[in-house]
Amino acid sequence: MKSIANLMPKALRDYSTDVASYVLHGAKTLHDSRMLSAVIENAYDENFSNVVSSIELNFIDQLFEGKTTLRYVGVSSYHLKEMDLDSNRHADVLVHEFSIARQDVFRHRIIFDNLGEIEIEFSQFSYMWNEL
């Protein structure tokens, strides 16, 4: 029987099982990082219907030493809940988790400390970390 991690594409498995992605005070963790940008790329199918093809999220780490780029391709759904920036001028990532939504479709849920939330369902994933 395959483990759950073996059902994931390699890049997703590598990122989601890397302890550095979750440690509280690391440079590569999303914990306490801040989102720099979110880019939603649309494509159109043969019926000229709007189809989301990819989403790219960029985060600066909690120590402001590096940038993490997460790219989701084959996006089948997404949910963006606005953050409460009126009372707090920034939003730190509180928790993030990956799960399997259904066969060959994965979900990444990111919760911010000021009520914001991002949830993306996708089929392909890549990531990159760059030192600033």
C-alpha cells in the first residue's frame, strides 16, 4: 500500500515533508512569514470560458532574509478571504497545511493571524526559496 506522501507529485511531497517548511524560527518556514504578492493567471478554454490556470504566492520570511515562491498549476478552485488590515497593517502566516482533496488534486490551506485565509486546490506544485 502506498503512503499518502507517495500519492503526491515529487515537488509537493518534498516541500510538504521538509521540516524546514514548518519550524518556528527558520528562514525557510512559512510560519510568521508575510505575503508579498498573489498572482492569479487566467486562461480561456475553447468556449471562451474563464479558467484559472495557475496561482503564484510570494512570501518574505519572518527574519526578512529570504523569499519563498509557491506556484500552483492546474488550479481547480481557490478561496481568498480578505485580511483585516484596518486594525493590523500586516498579516503573518499562522498555520499552513496540505491535504489530498481527491485523486490527483491537492489542497493547500494557509491561515493568517488576522482572519485572512487562502485555500487552493491544484494538480501541480513547485516552490523556490531565494536568499535576499
